[in-house]
Amino acid sequence: MLANYGYKNGSGDYFITIDTDKCDGCGNCVPACPFGVLEVGEDENDPFREEPVAKVSEFHRKKIKYSCAPCKPMKKRKPLPCMNVCSPGAIAHSW
Ligand code: SF4
Ligand code: SF4
């Protein structure tokens, strides 16, 4: 399933989406993110899932636009660090 973390406000939609069917819980995205936005743990949407899954940490969910802002200028030049290390392609950003 698609797990969306973030919010929308008057300036736009700010969501990181984790495709939990693609995410294998490898954890590569956690150290790749320079701002500690991502973590790997229990699937909050599927209590029966045994493997860990990536998610946005509670701390960053309501300020994701600002948490990711230092990375975003890089998007035009190269892939975002979190997406770059995710070989299954489980991470997407709405903005
Ligand atoms: S790098 Fe991709 S597959 Fe690995 S934990 Fe992060 S989101 Fe999941
Ligand atoms: S865009 Fe940058 S700050 Fe945001 S989750 Fe990805 S690596 Fe972390």
C-alpha cells in the first residue's frame, strides 16, 4: 500500500509516500538522509507485517516541507539522497 506522510496547506502538498509493497526494510534510506527524516520500524498500517518498513519519523511529519528543504535544490541536478539509495524505488515526494 501507499503510506503518505506529510500535510497540505495553502502553498501546496508536502507528502513523502512509501510504497510498502516495494519497501523491503533494508534501511539504506535512514543513514542516507542527512536530516534524520526517515526511520525503519514496525508498519503502523499493517500490524501483521513481520518485516520492518521505512516511514517518516513522527518528529518530521508536520514540518516535512522545512525538513527536506535543504535537499530540494539538489533535485534538479541529481536524485534526492533518500531516493538514490532505494533500489526498489519505494520512495516518492509530492513536491
Ligand atoms: S531504502 Fe527503500 S527499500 Fe530500503 S528501507 Fe528505505 S524505502 Fe525501504
Ligand atoms: S529529501 Fe533529503 S531530507 Fe528529505 S527525506 Fe530525502 S534525503 Fe531526507
